[in-house]
Amino acid sequence: MRRTEPVPNATAPSRKTLPVALALGLLLGWFYARTRSLALCVGAHAFVNALSFLKFGLPFTVKDDLRAMRPRRLDLHLLCRASTPVRETLDVWPLLPIIVRKSGRQRRGDNIVAALECNDRISQLGLNFPRSQFEEVLAAMQEPFPALECIRITVKNAARPPGLSSGPFLGGSAPRLKEIKLDGVAFPFPTIRQVLSSAADNLVELCLSNIPNVGYFSPDALASSLSTLLQLKQLNIDFHSPSSRPPSKTCPPPQRVILPSLSILNFHGASEYLEEFVARINLPALYRITIRLFTVMMSLSKFCSSTSSFLTRTD
């Protein structure tokens, strides 16, 4: 749970008022010892407080007092799983943000589909399902998700390669997205590019894993789609097959794409693709890079030369 910023304490007494308070306490003690009258001591104390108020004013401001009375809010969410009776639950609870999670062990997906219908309230999506539920679940994700901050989708099936979704990805709009992780599922890259453009101000992590051949996108398309992601810190690109390489080498654009915040780059694919991609980007904040290649089709010296020239452009 998350709370608002801490409420500041009331204004502490100044050093000048401490000796006055000490002298007042001693005076009232002496006055009570001589008179043995509590009423006179209370009256004298009220008289001294009135004089202090006229001279120094209140020891706190009205603004601080109102802030101290302000209630704190909890960041509450509704958690929906495959076993959650979503339609009955959402009718009982207030309109809170929704977290949708489904593991690979849970077979039924009708409750997940029902939860995805509340696309304007979903803040997190964590889905892990087999290929048999691929179309059913992804068909419910073709509308915009204005409140979504994190999406993680994994489709597992060792017998068949990952497939390409026929519908748009999140309706092409998810402006609050901070994290995208897709594993074993591919959307048409133009729809992914629309989502990246809508989340340009917030996206921090982009992970595309196990990308099938039918979902291939060129190095130039990838670099240009990242040009607006100024907050992106981590990028993972992982292709499913070694045949995912550029059909032919093209000349890089005259100006490279600068990603000022990207500090972690992980790549798994063909060496030709990596060479084309790094020729189009500059990463001044790069801290860690991990490269895994299917095969190095070009000569080793040429590959080392292309990657070293890319690393020299980083800080």
C-alpha cells in the first residue's frame, strides 16, 4: 500500500520562548505554594497566555493545522484471478483499480476475459496462458487501457512456435504504461508502435522476448519507434529464430536516435540485425549490455569492429 507524503509537524517553539516558559512554570509553582489556591494559579496562567498571544501570536498556522487534519489515502486495488467470480465481485466493490493475474496452472479463462472488459480500470496485467487460450484472451485486449501501468504476457507451448495476434495491441493507446513484457506472443508492429508513442512520457522498461518470424520488425522500424521514449531505461530484444535477420544491408540514417536514459540493453538474435540496429542509435547512459547471437555470419573482425564503434559512442 502507498500513502501520501508525510504531514509536517506543527511549528516548533522558538528558543526565545523556552526560558519564558521555564520562568512561568517556576512562578506558578511558587504562587501555588504561597496561596494554596488552584483557581488563582489557573487564572494567572490564563492571563500570561493572553499576554503571550498578543505579543507572539499563535504557535502554528491555520494552513499547517488543516494539513494535519487531512486524512491519508491508501492505494487500494482489486485483485482478479482466474478463480475470482469477477462479475459478482465487481458489482459489490467500489470502483477501485484492478490487477489481473493468471498463472499457467489455472485452466479457465472466462473470469479473466470478464475482468478485461473493465479496460478503463485495469492498472496491472500479468497473464501466463497456453496457446489454446491465446485468441480468447487477446481478443479482449483490443480496446484502449487508459489506466494500465504494467503489462506482462507469456504464452508457452513447446510443440508450436509463438503466433501473431490478429488484433490491435491495447487499442493502440495506454498512456500510463511504465513496463511492457511480451514473451511468446507478437502483435503487428504498427500497433505496438502506437502504444509506445502513447506511453512515451512514462515507459521505463520494454521487453520483447521469443519474437516469432511472423512478428519480425526491421532494425530501422525499431530504432525509429524508440526515438520518443526519453524515459526508457531497459530494452530487451529476443528473437525466436536465427532466420530473423535483415533481408539486405541498408545505409543508416544521417542522424542517429538518442536514448538518453537507456542504461541496460539485452539482445538475442542474428548478428546482422544487431549491426544494423546499433548503427542507428546512441546510448550515452549505457551501463550494461548483454549480447547473445545465434551465429556470427559476418567475419569476426568485422563484427567486433561494428560493435566497438557503437560502444565508443557511449559514455
